[in-house]
Amino acid sequence: MSITTVRKLMQFGGLIASAACVLATRGAHTPTAALLLLIGATTALGCTWCGFAVGNLDIAPRHSAVMVGFSNTIGQIPGIVGVAVTGWLIDVTGTYSAAFVLAAAVTALGALVFGCLFNARPLVD
């Protein structure tokens, strides 16, 4: 398999598995079941490290530190906005279900974008 294929499989698989666990959490009837599903979602995100983290080295081997800093800076925006949106969704609906659906949708969209756009070839030398 090519490096690009392996990166895409790990990233896509981890994100889709995580999204599935988050969606399944909506139907959990006990705190233990919800906890186990959220642990599964978090564990699945561990697979994405094999696609995302080393992808910076693939794209810009000598400048990967700058790439990591830039992507982490941009990645904080959803973390800030997501707290407000989640709070609003819970206030409006009175349940976490809509927040879980939104989280799963954003995760699935991330999987789709990474799967379509990532290529493990150097863009910057």
C-alpha cells in the first residue's frame, strides 16, 4: 500500500468509528453504556494520530514544526466555537442528542475532507 493510502485509512477509519460511537451514545440508556461508547469514540480517535500527526512530516519534511503550529492554531477555533454551540443546542433542545449529532457530523465531514484532499507527498521542500 502507498503511504497516502495508509494515512487515509487510519484517519478515515478512526474518524468514522468515533462518529459512530458518538451517534450511538444518543441511544444509551445507562451511564455505563454512555461511558463505554464515549471511551470507544476517544479510542477510535487514537487511530487518527497515524494519519494526521505524521501527515505534517509527509507534506513539509523540513518545516513540519511550523505546519503543526499553524494547524493547531487553526484547530482551536472549533474548540472555542463548539463550546458555545453545544451550550446553545442543549439550552434549546434540553438534551445532548443534538450536540452528539453535530459532533458526529463534523467528525464525518473531517473524514471526508481528509480522504479527498490528503496526499502524502512533499508540497514544501
